[in-house]
Amino acid sequence: MSDLHKEVSELEQKSATAARLFDIRRIIGGLFVVYGVIVTIAGINPSDADLKKAQGVHINLWTGLAMLVLGLFFLIWLKLRPAEVPADGPDPADD
């Protein structure tokens, strides 16, 4: 009986690890941070033609910084409130 209990415990740990690994907040936050860095770098030194198109606004810089803030928000949210694996599955008697 202890072998079965040990196997169940190992599967629960793997399930919890998979739930944390594939949390959508990690994916969204990571992508926003990566793209935010790229767009911010592109917006630091814009050409005169780019500024003229954007009517003098450093749009790439502001958009990149906003993307960085949003990405960091998702990653901080993930750190403060990690995903929890449900204790029990759905009850088949409820159907």
C-alpha cells in the first residue's frame, strides 16, 4: 500500500510542477517583456522620418515601456499568487 501512496505523491508533484510551468501568466508576461525590450530599444533613437509619421511622439518608446510594465505585472502576479493544483477532481456523482 505504501508503494501506491508513494506513486500518487510523485504524480501529484509532477502535476503541480506542470501547472506552474504552463501557467498562461508566465507565457504572456515573458512575451510582453521580450517584445517590450525590443520595441523600447527601437524607440530610444528614432529617425526623423519615424517621428514625422508619429507627429513628433516617441510612440515606439512609450509603447515599449508600456509593454514592459504589463509584462512585469504578469510576472509579479505569477510570483505573488502561484497556480494551485485543485485538491480533488470533478465529482462524477454530480452528473
